[in-house]
Amino acid sequence: MSLAACTEFLDKINSDADLQQETTTVLEGKEEIEQAANAFVLFGAKYGYEFTAAEAIQKYQEVMAQGEGELDDEVLEQVAGGRSSSCLISGC
């Protein structure tokens, strides 16, 4: 289990529209970060990526920290278009 596996899985999601949609479905309704992380771990395992919920949360926090400050045009468009918050992570 590793943070690298979580990163690799996110990269795979970012390059695959079907996985982006599936990610949105998997995370839908998961309001607590622990619930979302646990669901994401199981989702990653389905595709052969092994990482812990703590590693998923760490990666989420890294991605969110990178996004602090002004929103770029792409993110503004996603928010204005009503895209899911999971898209901010996966890039869908």
C-alpha cells in the first residue's frame, strides 16, 4: 500500500472518461471524508491499486492545498457548470 499507488490511480482516472464517471458515482453521497476515502480505497482495489484510506485522505489534502488561492478558468467553468466536487480531484 502506498501513496504512490493512490497517485497512479488518480492519474489513471484523469485520463479515462469512463473512470471519471464511475468515480463520481462511487463517491456520490459520501459526505464524510472517511466514508469517501474508504469507498475510494475499495474502488482503487477493484482496478489493482492498493492504498489505505489515510493515504487517500493525504492525497486529497495535497490536491486541495494545491488548489488554494484563485480558481483557474477550468475550475471556475466546472463550478459554474455544476460539476461534482469529486471532479476537482479527478479532473473529470
